[in-house]
Amino acid sequence: MVLLRWFDASQASAFGEELARYCDSELRSIATASPGKREDRRRKLLARVLQRARDFAGAHPLNTYKKAKLSNRLKWTLRDLGHEDDFVDLLVREVLLALAR
């Protein structure tokens, strides 16, 4: 039974999609901000995203498989929502680094 729970990544995958939709919503809001405020708001968004990821990992222990499912869902949901590949890859990398700590 323990082995089956190791592969149950449904919560991690759902959180990856939730996080992607949260980012999408916030990024669309940031796009309407003045150019001077965009960078600051993006940095703050990244800090909030990383904190949410750490909070989730604290409440739901993540093994390697679950981290992979979470990051994969985050990446492809953001790409499907039309965000740039470079930005998505950077965000996913930062989330994975936050989860590794």
C-alpha cells in the first residue's frame, strides 16, 4: 500500500495546475500595469509563487515523482495558456529549486 501512495501524485498535479492558473491571472493583471511597475510586480509574484509551493510541500511531502508531476503540470498549463517558453522554464526551475530546500 505504501508503494501505491508513493505514485499517487494527484494532489501534486492538481496543485501544479492551480499554481499555473494563479500565475496566469496575476500575469494578466501585471500586463496592464505601467511599465515601471511591471518588473517589481513580477518579482513579488515570483516570491508569492515560491512561498505557495513551499507551503504546499510542507503540508504534502513530495517525493521525486510528485515533484516531477507538479512541475510538468505547471509548465504545460502555463504554456497552454500562452505564456512564453523562456519565462515558463525559468518559473518552473525556480519552483523546483524552492521545493528542493
